[in-house]
Amino acid sequence: MNNEFETVSYKLVRHISVLCTRIMLRAFHVHNETELLLIASGECEISLRERAIIAKKGDLVLVGRNEPHAIASEKGAELIVVQFSHHFLAEYFPALRTTSFESGRADKRLAPKIASVAESYFSGEDYFELGVVRDMADIIYELYRSARCDVLSEERHRERKRAAQRISSVAAYAEENFDGKISLSALAEREGITETHLSHFIKDNFGMTFQEYIGALRFQKALRLIADERLGVYEVAVMSGYSDPKYLTKAFRERLGMTPGEYARSAQKQPISGSETVSERRYDRDESLRLVHSIVNEMKSAESEP
């Protein structure tokens, strides 16, 4: 997941994606889908546009469509992630297309449904698609009942869509240029708006300033590189866009409470890297099923307790 504007693929069920993952750091990113994050183990901080949420095992967090968000966990947290397109069941409930769900904590009572969606999704059993669709319809129904949504007019929906397109454009440009010299003025000229307008837009939609956003991208790149034993701190700093290694060291101390070298050694002892990033590892089908089954069994045990 290198692109800050994430494109969600629907491999098994149309308009629905489910994944299990272990995360230490996922820098700010956005996508068009509404996302539900069930914390399966550990603790993490989920940063949204205007606030941050400390989520622990059993907590459920909703991230609205096109909401910039980041996830950080000092020791690593396991998450069950369910994402759904607003074109899901559009023939039966077209209002979903123009609905905006409010980001924040979601009702924990939905957690068993999230686990059920994931269990059906990864099971591969006959008719599993129907199980996924059934439970997702229930979840969305409960989200509407909780009054944590806003059904937009067509005009407001078009405004949100234009904003989403600009978010995508800004994120793509930043991703392509953050490791070199990059300026707000050049990006504003590219977007055809003033620096002031763009500065406010980034602050409003990414929850941080332009420089803070570029800093987050550079730090994520440094995390990916630091695990390479062939690279020293100087090389990692240069390749990540830091003008001086001392700024890289400062970033590691501020964000993780350790030096780049200390982080590299800890990552080698407890590797969490996948094929693309040292800070997140997505589970395969068998690993996902084991995690989901453990959560389902814990929920059943809790229900049976007097």
C-alpha cells in the first residue's frame, strides 16, 4: 500500500473487501470506501481528520469515505478490516450512494457481525458470498439506525466528489515527489488554485499542514528502508527526502521513542514486514481464518458466561 490514495480491490465479493492485518504504522491515506476497523489484539492510535482515537482489543472504529486517517501501534496491533463501496446494493437502496458516515467509535455490538462477515469471506464455503452480503446489509442498517450518517443532496454529493478528486490528485503528486524538493507553490500551480486555498484545503481534508503531510510520507519511506542492513542512516535519510540525517533521527525519536538503529534492530528481531512495507503485514487466507476464529470463539465464550 504505497499510494496515499488507496485503491480498494474487490477480489471475492463485489463492493466488499475484507482483510486481516498487523500494523505498526500506516501513514495518512484515503479511499472512497467506508471502513470498519475491529481491533483483534493489541492497542493502536487511529488518527482522523480532527481527532485521534486510542483503540484497544474489542473496539470498533468507523472511518468514513474519503476521510484521511493513519494507524500507529508501538508494539503492533492486529485488525480485522471491512471496507464497503457506496454502490453496494445500489439497486435496492440508492440513498447509500450519497450517504456520508461519521468517523469515530462504532457500537461494539456490531463486532460479532464484523467477525461473521470476515469468517464467511475467508471460508470459501458454498454460498459464502450470501453470508457476506447478509451480514453487511445488517451492519449498514444498524449504522443508519444509529443516526451517524448524513444523506447528502445531489449538489453536496457532487461537491464531496470534487473534493475527493482533489484529495486524490494532491496525494498522488505528494507520493511521487516527497523524496525530493517539493513545494506548496508548485502544487498550487498544478492544481490551478492559490497557495492559501490549497493550504486550507490540505489542512481541512488531511488533518495536518502540507509540511506535516510530507513529513509523514518521508517517515513512512524511511521505515521501509531502515530494515535494509545494507543501508546506513545517511543513505536512508537521503533516499527518504531528509536534508540531514539528524532530522531523520529526530523524527524516529519523536514518533517511536528510539533511534533509527534501535528500530532496525527491533524490527529484525520481530519482523512485521510484508512484501511492500516494513510497518504492516497483511495476513493470508489461513492466517486470517485463524485470527477470525479466535475472535469468534472469544465472543461466544463471553456470551456464555453468567
